[in-house]
Amino acid sequence: MYRRPPRPLLRRAALSVLGTLTVLVAAVQPAGAAPRSAGPTAPGPVSRAFTRAAAEFDVPRDVLVALGYGETHLDDHAGLPSQAGGYGVMHLVSNPDRHTLELASRLTGEAPRELREDTAANIRGGAAVLRAYADEAGLSRTERHDADAWYPLVARYGGATDLSGARRYADTVYTLLADGVTARTSDGEVLTVAARSVAPERGRYEAAAAPVAQSPDYPSAQWVAASTANYAVGRTASISKVVIHVTQGSYAGTISWFQDPAAQVSAHYVVRSSDGQITQMVRDKDTAWHARSGNASGIGIEHEGYIDNPTWFTDAMYRSSAALTAYLCNRYGIPKDRAHIVGHSEVPGNDHTDPGPNWNWAYYMQLVGGSTGGGGDVQLTFPSYDTLRAGSSGPQVSAAQSLLNQQGFDAGTVDGSFGSKTTAAVTAFQQARGLSADGVVGAHTWTALLSAGGVPVLRQGSTGSDVQRLQRALTAALGRTVSADGDFGSGTDQAVRDYQSSRALSVDGTVGPATWSALQAGR
């Protein structure tokens, strides 16, 4: 049973508690959140739902709002689940190990579907779960009216499997209470929690200091190991890419989920939204389970937030993550371009959409110190290659000019403008490759340009820039997108076989001299 320690002791400790919280979780007002109102406004439906639920279950309204904001930024995500199987603004969970959604249904009489999809019902369900925890802990009516007394119940709500993880979760909520919250819902409603003095009664969590172990691979990160059931020791391929993810959940919740053996997923690093804090959970040398076909060769970085809510993607997060990615690229020889720094959605064989349309790739790559393209400072990778001629303009013209210059055919300044000098260079290149010398960059010329270079033997399992060059050439030759990720996987193998079959070559999936010769001749 939870009981309050003597009040004078708590008040004397209050300042040190706040100092600890500030170090652990530096909460900031999210980008896009509304400024504090200059005067009173009528509460909207979400605010009324929090007030009603708080009154019905005798839970402090501000605790309820801070918990919901810490979980979801008060976004219900249209009833879709988080990575850990949590729903709605209060993140009611239904997964093999946690069933707060089902508990809320029993406590409120609301159907699980309503709790998943209706925001008011979801908030009511979250309040009911917290009140049930308070009753189990023996909180009196007086104690229930004290926000500080709810700390152990908030820690339990987070679902962490260890005390330090539970403390990390609860400290986040209480830092939000200390700093105050101003948030805008997806419908434009503004909710506020005024900043307040907090002296949380941690109980058994007091001794569970947040993890301070340093990452063994990245000095600026802390180390919290994922469950050994959620990754594989060692790798079957060399590290050749960084994969960018969005957690679809909170920072503390994601760390807890990766520690749960039931998850069967993990990532190497997790980055916090508010201040860019990084936690490493899987060693670089080991295979985290984050991107299916990209697991063996990729390092996965999870970013706290949801893909449909840009408020999570703070400048602190971008800068911290970009510094990590630059470090990894330098350490493992990964090119700093968009062919090797990719989103989860860009890894072949995946059905995920993260990091989504709100992730600012141009800004991120600028911070990494790389390019947005696939080679040098010019983008070479495209889902398809257009026919170019005199008068054309744009990034594909720049790509053709760069490739021509690399092969010794002077296309002039790489400016994206297809003028007379580019036409002359294209014509000379076509003549040298035995192509129709019309000065137009069509499929045959693109294939020859993109495949130009060395002719190493490549097969399934090969990685690197030569594979990427092959993949671009196959995209042009076949007229369909072959992901230029530098990994010779099953998709590339099938594309090679299709190319070999259509060009009357030996169909073995191996790119040897004959296949390279055909590609470089523009066949």
C-alpha cells in the first residue's frame, strides 16, 4: 500500500527534485503549438472531456492532461495504434503483455472500439485506469486531490518492466507539470496546464535513478539494453546505411517496449523530441529488428513522435539525430547521401510509411553535411528517368550533366539547363557507345550513363556504391523503379534476371562482364 512520507521532508527536497527532472527531460513547447491566450476562452470538447473525466474518477485534471500530452501530444491518430499497440490520446494499450484498453472497458462499460476511436471515451478510460491504480495503492480522498501523490500511479500507467524505466516515464509527466503545457489538438482546440511547483512522492521509484550508463558506440548517448529477444547478435552483412524511423509512440514508452520480450522489434538508437536526448539500445555490431530487408546492413534510429503530427519534430531532435548520423557515416564509411540515409518506407519489402511527409529531409541532410541526392552533390537516384532534350531543365538534367562530365564528355556547368553544350556532350557520348546519336537522353542513353564505371561481379548479398549504380541503370533499362539502396537483395536479383532474360543473356542473377557490357552499351 502506498503512503505519503512526512510533508516537511518533501518540501525540503522539492528543489533537488526539480533539478533532477530538468536534467532528465527538458520539456519545450512544440513547434506549431498555440501561444498562451491573453484572456479566458470557452473550453472546447477535449478540454471538457478532461474536466469531466477528472471529476468522475477523482483524478487531478492537470495530471491527466500532462500524461496524455506526454504520450501523444493529445492527438488520437484517427484510432490507429502506436508501435506498442496503444490507442487514443491516453494511449490505452492492448498487446500481449499489457491490457489497459481492456481494463478501461471493464471499468467504464465502454466498448473497446469506442475507447480506441472516441476521444472523450478514451480520456474517460485513461482516468478510470489511473483511479483503479490509486484504489489498489490505497490513496485516500485527500491524497487523491494532491497531484504529487499520483507519481507512483503515473509510473505504473507507463507500463515499463523495470523501475528505472517507470521513473523515466513518470519524470516526463511531472516535468510537463512543472513547466506547464500549451497544446493544440488536431481540430485546433488549445489546452493549457499552468506551470506549477511539484514535489513528486516517488515512493519505491525514488531509488530507481534514471540510467546513466554511457553508450558503448556513441559517446553522446546513454545506454539502455533492449531485450535479447528483440535483436540478433552479430551481422550477416557490413553496415552500409542509416534507416530513419518514427516511433509512433513516446520516447519512454518506446524504450520500455524495446525492453519487453514480447515486442520482437528494436532499433539501435532512440531520439527524444523535446531535447534530442539519445538512448542506444542495440550495439552497432548487432542486428536490430527494425527494417526487414534492411536489418542486416542498416543502423536504425527511432525518433519520438507520430508521422502525422509535425510538432514532434523539433530542431533539437533534428540536430541531435543528424550529429549521430554524421558520426555513424564517418565511422562506417557510409556515403552521406539519400541513397544511404533512408527512411523506413524506402527500404525494400517494408509496408511502413515513416518518417512520413512531415519529416524535413532537406534540412536533415543539410545538418548531416551530406547531399539530398545519390552521389556527390548532385541527385542521381530517381524512381524513373525522363526523356531529356534541348530545352529540358531540372534535377535530372543536372544528373545527366554530372555523369557526362565524369565520363570525360564536357557538358559544361552542372546547372540543370539542357543547352547546346549538353547536347554536344550527349551526342559525343552516344557515338562512343554505339547508340543513335540524336542528342536526346532516352532510356538507352540513361542506361549507358548510369551504368558507366567499373565492372565488378555482383550477386545477391553484395552491397555498396557499385550495387547502387547497377540499381539505377536497371531502373532506366526496365522502366520500373529498382530501389537504389546499395543492397543486392531479392528485388534487385529479380530485376537482374528480368533484364538478362529480356536481353537474351544467361539468366543467373549474377552481374558479370556480359551483363555489365549490355548495360553500358545502353541495351
